[in-house]
Amino acid sequence: MLISNMNHHDIQRAVRAKRIERTLGDAPSLGRLARTPGTGLRKLIRREKRRGAGTKHKRSSWRTMIVAWSLVLVVVTLGVLSIALWLLLRFTMNHDGAAVSKHVATPELQERVVSRFESPLEFAALDLVKQALKIRDPGKVEEFFHLGSANPGKVVDFLRNMEVLDGAIIGYRWLSSIDANNLLIDGVVVNTLLRGKPHNRLALLTPNEKGHWKIDFDAFARTVNPSWTELLAMKSGQGLVRVVIAKDNYYNGPFSDDKEWVCYGMASPDLEVNFFGYCRRRSPQAVAMERMGLTEPAIPDNKNLKRATLEIRRTEGAGDRQFEITRVMAEDWVMSATPFDENFK
């Protein structure tokens, strides 16, 4: 399987002497003659002088033209380069995004969702996340978190146990906007260190109806329902998972026919093992996966990996690590009011 590790980048020119030919009007060579006054020598000298002056004038004109055209080309080239650099800088400033670290799939650059709410600046986003992770009072939770499936008490308990789960926080990294699901989303990676190994969590910020930006708790906690232990043990039933996913090619059991099924490798930072999900070809789920960019297998350095929130279920006769993907709820870990695959029915 291709999602195999979630641990957390030369002509020489021939030269011959040119033979000097006698030009039209020159006296023929008669051998060695005695110099005699009045033989026309002075006229010949004047002719040679005129010829030399004309040549120098032509050379000077050509040099002037070459220099002039060279300057024109330099100016045009500099102008084109300046415009290209300006466009590149403008594009970069408007679409600033960064890859998430190894535990989190690299987000594909998304088109910014139009909204009346401005994204928080880098310092504001980082400060919001730092304050939120210090909360131990349930009464302050809703000021910083979208609760989702949790309640304030559960959020506080999770924050208290974070150091046990992930280790001490060693830094934060701002990702700017990583919009998905027609939602405004800004990201901050929280880096931790546990027993000498790096870990991280992804704080995804979205605004409420009043433009107040908060952390989506279910995305931050990577909530699954039921738990991973129950999901992997069950022989039937279904669940909702937040995973990192990529195209794969393992076809076996009830999913043997690659003309009927599309295979994806799935993994979670919360699991030691990887597993497989299958969509029926041409189904809304398969189209949704393609829309997310899941068309090629993953390659090293987490290329072609995506985050997704999925509904999966056990299929009779499937292996322990095989699931059918029945819904694509979100193209990231933040769910909107409308499941992502609804757009492709």
C-alpha cells in the first residue's frame, strides 16, 4: 500500500589566411619595378584612403545599430521580467498556503470562498489557538470552540489530557486559508513532542454567523464514531471517520473487481495500522473523491494525500481492514451542513 507511514519534504572555427585578390582598377602586378615619379602613385594612395574611410564609416554605422537594438532588447526583457515578478508576488500574497506536517495530508490550494468575513491575521490566529488550548473552565469553551458533537466538559477533559496523548507543545505553525466544503477555513498546526517523537494536531478555524472565528473541536480531536477500536473489531455496521486518504490498488474479497470498485488507502495519526476503503465506480462518492484530486496513487513526502471525513461500513466477506465508503461527508475534517457528495448526485 502507498500510504505506508504516517510518521510524522561546446565549435572551433577553421581559420585560413584569406588570399588578397586584385580589385578592379588596381594596376597589374608586373614584378619588381623601379620607382618613377609621375606613375600615378599619389592617385592610388588617395583611392585607398577613400576606400578605407568608407569601410570605417560602414563599420561604425553597424556598431551603432547593434548597440541600439541591444539596448531595446534589454529594456523589453527587463520590462517583461518585472511584470512577471509582480504577478507572481501578487498571486503568492493572495493565495498563501502551506503544507501541513507529516501527520496531516498536504492541502491542495483551494479557491478562496467569498465571504464578508475577513480571515484573522497570522498573529491573531496563533493567539486564538494558544488561548484556547489553555482553557480549563467549561464556561469559556464556546468562546473559542465550535463544539460539534462534543460538550464543554468533554472539550476541557480533552485539553487536560492532550499532553498525555501528544506530548508537550513545542511550537505553532500558521497555514493561512485552506478553504473547503464552501466554508472559510484557516489552519494552525500545533506541534508536540512525545517521548522524542514529533506529533501534531490541526486547529481548523471557521467563523460563526457573526464572523467570530473559532476552532472546530471535532476536527482538532479527529473525532470518530464509534471509536477506532470498535470500528476495526466489528463485523457489520458503519461509522464516521476522519482520515488521510490516497488512491490505492488493493482489490480483494468482495472488492476484487476493479471495474466495479475504486480503491483508496486510508490512515489516521491515531492508528498504527492502515486500511482500505472502496467506492463504486461512477457513484456520487467516487465522483466526490475525484473532485478532491484523488486520481493518482500517493508518492513519497505525502504527495496526493488528502484529508476527508467519511462514512464507512463493513461488507460481508470483507477483510479486517476493508470497508465500503458509503458517504463523503467533507473534503476535510470540518463538516458543513451539506455532505460533500450531495453536490454530485
